[in-house]
Amino acid sequence: MTAPDLAALRDLLGPPGVLSAPADLERYLVDERRLYRGRAAAVLRPDSTHALATAVAWCHAHGVAMVPQGGNTGYCGGATPDESGQQVVISLERMTRVRRVDASAFALTVEAGATLASVQAAAHDAGLLFPLSMGSEGSAQIGGALSTNAGGLAVLRYGTARDLVLGLEVVLPDGRVWDGLRVLRKDNTGYDLKHCFIGAEGTLGIISAAVLKLFPAQSQRETAWLAVDDLAAACRVLAALRHRLGDAMTSFEYISGESLALVLANVPDTSAPQVVSPAHVLVEIAAGEGHGLRETFERALLALSDEGLVRDAVLAQNETQRRACWRLRETIPAAEKQLGGSVKHDVSVQIDRLPALERAARSAVLAHVPTARLSVYGHVGDGNLHFNVLAPADADPVPFKTAHAEAVSTLVHEAASVLDGSFSAEHGVGKLKRELLRDVEGPLAIELMRRLKQAFDPLGLMNPGKVLLPPDAP
Ligand code: 2HG
Ligand code: ZN
């Protein structure tokens, strides 16, 4: 790897396009969870696809490795440079334009650096809905969300990032631009190249723009906070509500009593919901005009409490109450961070196996560290649980994580694997889970992934060492 010639890059991108002063680089070198700290020769900030392609072509010609970075909100270190100081970070933060809104085609074309919140706002301004939503949506960028195939809070109804894409524009590792920005709902012309880049975490090319699917705005929305006995009851409620409400359900989020307690004790401006129990569910449903949504929902919840599945239920009466419910769910990661962070797991299994997963992981982890605190919550509607492990209340979290993270993660991932589940439902692989990917996916899958990498990036300059271990790794 050669050190890049910054003067040449400044000539190509202009002074705002190249950062190299240590203080300017700082925020690009550390990941959201502070798991990794890298170094970089520079941060490149192109402001157009042309500028991005020019920068990438230059790096390709000079053998400079590139690390694409969106909002830097990822959990697996996929956007952090290595420690060599010779890589460049390529930030998409200046590429934020909404290029087109095709309201009658229910589509929007946007550059990769736009935040999810700004894409939602652009869709809203056109009287439509862009449903990808998550706690980090104010900083997470659409390019990063697509590159990690992010999930979030409305996957149950609208799918993950992958499901929301009609077309992509990608700068390939040699600087050529693949223009796949089609506004087509149906297009069976050969291999579907866009899906190679979605979820590839910037290892095959840099997504520079995307055509996203929009949906009809939902004029009616109802949110309920439910108290249930446990995760098994929550899963039964999910199935029952799906039968009764059909596709109206947009979110079905599980919040254990343990996670709720962490939030109430550590996050400002939160107060206990009217109904508290060992386990809770936040359900949101939405529909267009004329569906009598609230009555249907109330009837369904009443029936479930008659059956003994729901202990208690409170419907939000206004937007303030709705926001208060969501705050209790969305700030769980912030509460964990406040306590020094957690050993995080992002596991999924088929939905009816979630209770078995939780039981197995809980007993294995507590057998290993009986005093650990657990924070179990997540997107139960998608079979996806965040099974997070925190240091005991009186222990320092740093030595706790150093001593136990590896063993605890092995136990949780084994519990998922035995149930034919995944060790990364929505957060990707990055640097953190490369060994797991190699060990779990098996040699054939890894061989195919390596061939794909070789086909798109023969020089290995695009986000090297992410997702796949370096070829010479033991
Ligand atoms: C969420 O669902 C995010 O809130 C973060 O995926 C999960 O912090 C976590 O473990
Ligand atoms: Zn999540």
C-alpha cells in the first residue's frame, strides 16, 4: 500500500474535499461503539458522483485502499480504517441531494449521503412514505443503510433496506460508474447486480445514489403499549394480531422488564408506562382513510386480554403519548451506553423459536456469569432479538467486557446456531464478526463470497479486511 499524494487529491476534489489535519480526521477514525480506532492518511469528501468516481479512480491507479463511510453509526466496525495510516476514508456526507421524486411512480432518487430522516422528509413532502426507520435515522445515511442492509423498526411490514430499492448507482473499485438507477418495478434482465452491493458493506464498490420505493402515506396510526407475561406470550400475541389485523401492523417490538428498568434509571425525560410487567410489547399499526383502525385494534386487544394473552394494554391517546412509548424503546441502546456499554448480540431465528433462543441464551450466559445484567429486546415481529449483556451493577464495565465478551458471545451465538438462526440479523459483519462468518457459513459459502470479491475488486482496495478476513489470515 502506498501513502496517497494529498496535493494531487486536493487538485482533484478541491480543499473541502480532502481533510488531513488530525483534529479534522478524529470523528471518522472511531466507530459508534468505540470498539475500533483506526488511522487514515486523509478523509476524502467528494460532492458528486463524478468527484467520487475521480477520487476512486485515482486511488485505484495509485494502489490506495479506500474505506467508505456513511453516518458512522454502524455496530461492527465496517466503516473504520485500519491502523496503518495509509488508507483513505471516503465520506459520502457531502452527497446529500434528492435528485428526483417520481410521486406517481412512488419512487425517489437520492444521493448516498442523505440521512434516513431527510429521505423520510422528502417523501413526506410529496405526500408519501419512506418507511425505513431506526433510532439513528438522524445521522445514518441511506448509502450506509443500503450497504449494511439495515433493518430497524418497520421491517415487519415493509422489509429491510434491500426490499426498498428499485435501482442503484455504484462507483466500482476502479472508478467506473455502474448506472443502475432504474425506476422499474419489474426488471428481469440478467443477474440482479444491485443486490450484490446491498449488504456488501462497501467491499465491492461504493453506492453513490439509489432509487427508493415509496409507499402511500398512512393517515391513521395507532400505538399500543402491552404488558405480557414473557417472550413466549409476546410471540403468541404477534401471531394473533397478524391474523386479526393483517398487514396493518408496522412494528412489533419486545421490551423486557430488564431493558425498561435500564431506560427508566438512565435516560432523562422518561417515565414508567401506565402498565409495567416482566415483559412488554410496543405495537404500531397504520392504514389509510376509512378503515376504523382504532376500533379494530381495541377489539383485537380486548379479545387477547380475554384469552389471557395480554395482561394489560394502553393505547396512546395523542402524539405526545406515542412519542413517550417509542422513547422507552428507542433509548435502550443509549441507556446501555450510559452504563459503559454492553456485549451486544443481534441474533435471529424463525419467530416461533424466539422463546427457546431466549431461554437457552439466558441460562447459558447466567451460568457463566451469574451476576451479569441482561438487556433483552428487539424486533420480535422479524424474529430478531438484541440479547445484550451488561456488567453487574457494582462492576467496572471495561474489565467485565474484556474478561467475558468472547465467552458470552460464543454462548449466545451457539444458542442461535443450534436453532438454525443467524448471528447477525441486521447489523452486518464489518470487522467484528469476520471470524464468525468464516466459521459459521462454511467453506463453500466463503469460497463463493471470495470469488465475488475477486470479480468486483481484483486489487482488494475497497474496504479491505471487512466482511471477509484478509486472504492470508490464519
Ligand atoms: C435497536 O434495535 C438497534 O435499537 C440497536 O438495532 C441494538 O444497541 C443494540 O444492541
Ligand atoms: Zn435493532
